[in-house]
Amino acid sequence: MNNLSNRSYIIVAIFAVVGIVYTILLFRLQVLDSDYKQYATNNVLREVVQYPARGLVYDRNGKLLVYNKTAYDLLITPREVQTFDTLLFCNLLNIEQDDLERRIQKAKKYSRYKPSILIKQISPENFAILQEQLYKFKGFHSQTRTLREYTHPVAAHVLGYVGEVTGRDIQRDEYYKSGDYIGQSGIEKTYEKQLRGTKGVKKFMVDVHNRIQGSYRDGEEDQPAEIGKNLISTLDLDLQIYAEQLLQNKKGAVVAIEPSTGEVLAMVSAPTYDPSLLVGRVRGENYSKLLADTLKPLFNRSLQAKYPPGSTFKIINTLIGLEEQTINLQTRFECYGKASSPIRCTHNHVSPANVVDAIRESCNPFLWNTFRSILNKYKTSAEGFNVWRKYALNFGLGRILSKDFPNALKGDLPQQALYDRIYGEGHWNALTVRSLAIGQGELGVTPLQMANCCNAIANRGYFYEPHIIKEIENDTVRSSVKVKQDVGIEARHFEPIITGMNQVTKGNLAGLIGITGHDFCGKTGTIQNPHGSDHSAFTAFAPKEDPKIAVFVYVENGVWGSRYAAPIASLMMEKYLNDTIATRRIVTEKRMMEANLLNPIQPK
């Protein structure tokens, strides 16, 4: 009897222990364990990400450039999906059933429990039709986002575009999740953090049909989205439009800068494209077409083309010679014309030439002798070359000029090591690298860099760091900063250079490039091209005193500097300074706009 009683106690004890264990486990699961609570809550709770509208972008005069339009993403949570009418679903979304199945399988592979985007960027019109039927499709819900819209089809390379984040973007910044969008180029990329704003979240109660029944806890746990900051760019919209019209059907670039601030007034890479092509569901298809285009419209020539500057570089070489005192205003060099010479002249002019004559006439022998005098001033050619190179760096060549243009290239400013490797240390001299004297050879510059050089000339020895954003909303520090850089050449040395540049615009070119009501300065460049017609370049600023605009124009296969680059630059400056083009110049304007230089061989 006692044994039976003892056994009963043991059995009761075992059941008691098991009960206690289960009680503890249930308590932990239902009370202490937040995962269970969260799972239960998720059965009736939907969290919807609130994507903020990106900041707007304006031009320097307050004209709207970039704004937003509403679009919708359709999301799927595979675990919640029940059998549904796939034919109706596909008809509502205008997709094929095979495509739908692939998208669902991709979502399942990502996660059966987490929502992921099934269909991106549905237009408001199409979404209105879908929304009426969405309650029939359990496991599917929508979220609102915005797409970029443009007031004018211009400035694509400057403004940039927005695209879906990559895995690398997500690793770099935990703010982003799969399916988010990020600035991919231009202003959209450089100022992504200011433009993107901050995502929010809204929590909703849903019924068994996945229909929203109201806010969760009256919105106490909602986090509102913060819209992105608006940006005021330095661009002048009217000038940008005009410059793009002048460069249509051409390859090349234009950069215009305000000398007193470093603000970029216009930046054009041609051929260009309509920025709206890279927005919405057609973005991928259009990007592939643009990428395959042999004219390379996606290539930003204003920041990434490494062009030989040609004769426009003679200004800098002459300034270096004056500062180094290897030449002066009384220095004259004989011009050998087309006779035997290390570097020949292509046309007849006054000889021997002085500094002003050399700039006006673009005399190659004068610049060769100047360049040689700089390198020969020092014990070795290499030492002289490094002094010359230091000045070129001061002008902004061979380096990145500004954080506003992270995709810009440094260009090619050769180093001593290059020539030591090619010719052997101590076995080269000014004659070996003589092409640098006239802006050819191993020298490669970007149009932004050359426009900046013109800035320094217009300012008589300094420039402000080029930038594309004038003001950020609620950021008083950013809008007041101007970074001044000195080029290391005395202001007095710029006067003869400017006189020569001014005479360029008053000679035979006056009728073609003269600006109504303004005295200005310029320098042509014709750049040798072994693959077709020579390239056309022109650097200029206006007015001569108190300059308001500095421009560099590069037109590929433009034959001569005076044929296309010079008229285009002068028309831009006249448009900016006068708001209109004089009647006498309408013929020139029409010829520039209608010229088609896409064929690399052009008639002389």
C-alpha cells in the first residue's frame, strides 16, 4: 500500500514538474519573448514605409528644374499569399503570367516573411484601377514613392539620375534597403543625403482580407517621413538651354563660369539626352539604348573627356615664362613660318613677335622658345619641367577641382617619371617634350579645367573653386563659402595676355564673334586630330573689365577654332549679358545651330 502511495506521489510530482515547465515555457513565449508577440501582432499589423519626396532643384534665378511625381510600388509578402485569380491580376497590371510567376519566385527566394517589391513605379492612373481590386489579393499591398520629373529636357549630365540601390550601396549605408533608390550621377549623387530626406513608417491594422482598418494605436508608433532639402543650383536655365541648342548634332562640351564666384552657369556635354528617359519603368530599357549608342550620350565630356587644349594653352605657358622671368614684355622671337623649325607656324604674321603679338597671332615658335627658356633656366630639364608643372597644377590642371564634381577626371598632366621611363633619366629635354609648348603631346585637360583657367585669367591671378550648388535649404554655411585659390603669378603679368586676347576678338574675327555692347577677350585653338578633321576650341571671358562670364568651348571635328568654337562661345556670352542676340548675328546663330559635325571628316 505504501509502495502504491509512493508511486502516486512520484507520478503527481512528474506531472507537476512537466506542468511547471510548460507554464514557464508558455510564459516566456507569450509574455517575455517579443518574437511571439511580434508574430501575433504581425497577423493584424502592416508596416508601410513612407518614402519622403526628394528635394526640388532650382536654377540660380529660382526657376524649377527638377520636381517629383507620385508613383506606387506593389509589394508581396509570400507567406500571406493565398490562391488568387492570376488572369485578373495580370490584366490589372498589364504583365504576362510567366513574368508574374518569375517575380513571385524571386520574392520567395528573398524572403517568405518579409515584404518585397513585386511591381515598381505604377502610374497613378493604373494604380487607381488596381486599388479597387486589391482587396481580392491577400498578401499584396502598396506603398507610395516619388519619381523625378523635369521642367525642360536639358542638363541631363549636370542633374544626374536616380536608380535602385545595389548590394554595395546597402553595405555602405544601412539607411538603404533593397528596392530603395539612390542618386546615381550628377547633383542627384553628389547631394544624395540632402535630397533624399528621411524615410518614415506608418502602422495599420488590417482585416482577414488584408484591407486596412485603421491606424495601429492611433498612430502613436508612426514615424513621419522628412522630405529632402531643396537645392538652388548655380545654373542659368536659359543659358543652359541655349548652349545645348548650339551644340546639337555635335560632339564636344561647353562650360561657362562666373569668375567672381566660381559658380557654373552652364555645363553641356554633347551629344546629350533627355533626363526623363531615365525615369520610371522604362529606365532600364532606355539606359541600355543610351549605353549602346555609338555617339556615347551618357559620357560626360565636360568632366571626363581628356582633350588636348591646343593653342588655348599658350596663354598659360606665356604667363609661366613671364613669372619665371625667362621672357618679358621686350622679348621678341623670330617666327620662321613654315620653314624648318622644331615647331612651325601655320600662318604669316608680324615677326619677330612679342608677348602681345604671340597671343594675338598664336605664334608657335614664340611659345616653343618660351617653353624652352623655362626648362633651360634650371640645372636640368627635369627640374625646369617640374617648376613648369607646378604652375600648371596651380591653374587646376592635373587634379580634381571641386567636390561638387566627384565623377570628374584629373586629366593628363605628365610627370617627370613618364619621360624618365620613355627616354631614360637625364636623356630628355625641352626639345623632346616640345609639343607641351602648344598644348599638344601628352597633355589632356577637361573642359571644366580649361574654363577654370579662363576664370583665373579673367580675375588676373586667382579663381574660386568651381561649384554647381549655390544654396542648400536651411544651410547658411554652405551658401556663403567661396574657396579662393591663387595661381602663383603676379597680376601685372596678366595685362599683356589680356591685351592680346582682346586683340584676337577685334581682328578678322570681329565680324564673326563680336559681342554687341561689350569688349571681351578670347583665344582660339585648333587641335590636331589624326582620326579626322581637327578639333575647334575657344576660351574667352566678357566683359574685359569686371568679367561676368568665362567660357570654354570644345567642338570635335570643328576644323578650326574660329569656325565653330569661337562663334558658339561669343553667342553664349552675348545671350547671358544681353538676354538676346543682335539681329546682325542671327545668320551666325542659325549656322551654329544647324551645323551637323557628327561626321568626323568635315570639309575645310
